[in-house]
Amino acid sequence: MTAPFSRRDALAAGFGAVLLPSTLSAQPAQKPAEFKIGVTTFLSGPASVFGVPSRKACEMLVDQINASGGIAGVPIRASFVDEAPGTDHLVGEFRRLVQSEGVHAMFQSISSGSCLACTPLSAELQKLTILWDCGTQRIFEENRWQYAFRTQGYGTPEVLAPLLYLLKHKPDFRTIAVINQDYAWGRDSWELWKTGMDAMKPGVRVVAEMFPRFGSTDFSTEITRLLALRPDVILSTSWGGELVTFIRQAAERRLHERSLMVLPVAEASMPTLGRSMPEGHIIGTRGDHWNNHPSPANPALFNGLVNSYRQRFNEWPIYPVHHMAQAMWALKAGVEKAVAAKGGGWPSDLEMANAFRGLSFPTPTSTITLREDGQGLEDQIVGLSSFNDRFPFAVPKDMIQFPGEQVSAPVGQKSTDWLKTLKPDFIASAGARIG
């Protein structure tokens, strides 16, 4: 979920007292003086609303991991690259970091266009590459990669979970309209949604498909049309400033009183919207890491994550913070697994990558497993926007948690093909209420 790329080449798409695995004591001769990672993220442009928090999280985690002994006794050093100049620039920087700077692992990227361009370099350069945020399903559905792994979910579960929530919450809806940004994520996420909707609830009438240009600041025409059409449901997978602007302009004209809004990736916009977000609408995040998670797997770790990030940066963590943390924790777990497999010796690049296949690692909210194809399985939490005394912005209530394995296409299947196989009885069995 970033600045626009071609429809085929892009899909959009913490922590405090962090408890880390004990550092191995072996001191192999080949052990480097520092473990270098290259991190690509948006540090400028519209998508920096995700990229800057992720850099902050990475820097904080590097400090914390180094304070607790590093990775297998080796301190981490991170170098950052701005994705905003485009994929040609990024490919060049990826090569430079590996070939000239000698990084031991690459973290890439927010943009799916970036990931599609750079993931093949993991094979060419034979370097461990962690896809820490991008959402395109194409990465692991169209190719197999020996050195590349994604440490969070992806577009299919991030769209399917809110759809399932809608089908449970308002099963009698008959009409829907979509208003998405006019680039790959906006159009491809609609394709995923419509494929699943047609399979599980055939006959829903699509009354409008609206794709305002990327970067729009005035949605008055679209809102006027939606007010006239009065769809039961309005879907928007938009993000950032455009989502904030659309919701504010729509609320001024009471659009939210006529239609139920479904906003699958709204979590990152809630702090900006504050009290202007209407209550009772379906909101999602790209995972299970809401600030008001009612039952995190490790409450002390979760609270430490949220509180430490807030204290250091004076803001609430949003999902890119958690995704960066997941990548860092996976890195530590995978490298130390590889070191242990060598009896304390330092692993080769291939041995390091092999340790990640099938790797499970804990997060504050759950456990993520990297499948045999390299894709991570991340749970999804969806709920209804609501307010309470703890947060100055909307958080979900009546939450349902959907297990990552349940809402992800199986290994070897294309997402659209798999979504077509879903039956209406899948709705009742999917997910479980947690709050």
C-alpha cells in the first residue's frame, strides 16, 4: 500500500521491555564483528506515514537487542534506504548493500512493487531477504525462493478476514459500493474481495466501483453518488491521508448513517482521525496487533512494546511497527537456530536461510510460522469502531480473530483460485470472538 505502481507490479499494499531469547555462548572463529542489515522503507512521500514509524521501531529494537547481547553474541547495525525514488533506485541500493557494504541480511519493503523488483535479487546474490511489510500474494504464489521469507501476513487474509466479519455481522446486505485508490492495491484488493464475496454470498449487487486518482483530496463527487445510491455496504481499502480525508468528508455529510463502512486497513489512520471516526463500522489492521488487544499471548511483553514505543516517540505504535518487530524477532530466532545447528559455528548464507523455512517465533500477541513456501501465517483481528476512556481514537470492539492458516491460500494455490472454492458454510466456522 504505497505510491502507485503498475497494476501487475504492485499490491499494497515494538517495543519496550522486549523479552528476547537467550544469546548463545559459542564464539565461532568466523563470527563477524557486527551483523549488518539493510532496511528498505519509505522515508519520504505519502507512504512515509508507514515508513517512518517502521524505521523508529527498527532503531529501537536494534538498541534493545544489542543491549541484551546481540544476535548470537553479535551486535546489529542497520542501514536504511528510502523506497520513494522508485524501484530502479532500490534495486541498485540492494546490490550496493550486499556487494559493497557486506550486509548479512536484507529487510524489504513496504511497497509490493519494491518486493517484486528486489526479491529475485535474493536468489541472484544468495542473500537472506526478509519481506517485512509488503502484501502482494504474487511473491510466493508465482515463484519459489530459497533465500526469501515474509514474516507477516499478506493481501489475501487481510481482505478475507474483514469480508468474513461483514458476512457474520450483517449477513443480509444486498448492495455494495467500493471506493479505492486507483492503483494496484486498490484494484487488486477489490478483486480479492469480490472473488470471495461472489463465492460465499452470490447475488450481491455492486452498485458502484469508484477509483479516484491516487493522491486525491476531494471526494465530494464520490460521496454525492454514494448518498444517492444508498448501498448497504461501502468498502474502502484506501490508506493514509486519502482514507482520513474521505472519512472526514463523508462524516460531514452523514454518509456513515446510511451505509456500513468496511475499512480493512484502517488501523494506521485511527490516531489521525481521532474522534472524527464514526462508531460502529468495520475496521481491520494488517494482523492481530491492535493496541487494545484483549488477550495477547504475552501481556507483559505486549504492554512493554506499546508503552516503550509511546515513551520514546510520543505516539501510539501502528501496524508497521509490529511488522518490523516481527521481522527483527524472526531474524534473531532464525540466525540463532542456524548457529545452534552448527554447534556454535557461524552459518553460511545458505545455512542461515535454510533455518528460516518452517521457523516459528513468538510475538507479543501470538506465534507466527513461516511455511515451506516462505510465507508467514499471521492472525487477523477485525472489529467495530468504538471509543473508550483509554484511547483518544477509535479502537475495535466485538472483535473476531481469524487464524492465519484459516484465511490464507494453501501452499501451491493462487489466491483467486482458492477464494473461488469457498462455500457459504465457511462463514460460520471461520474465526472466534475475543472481545
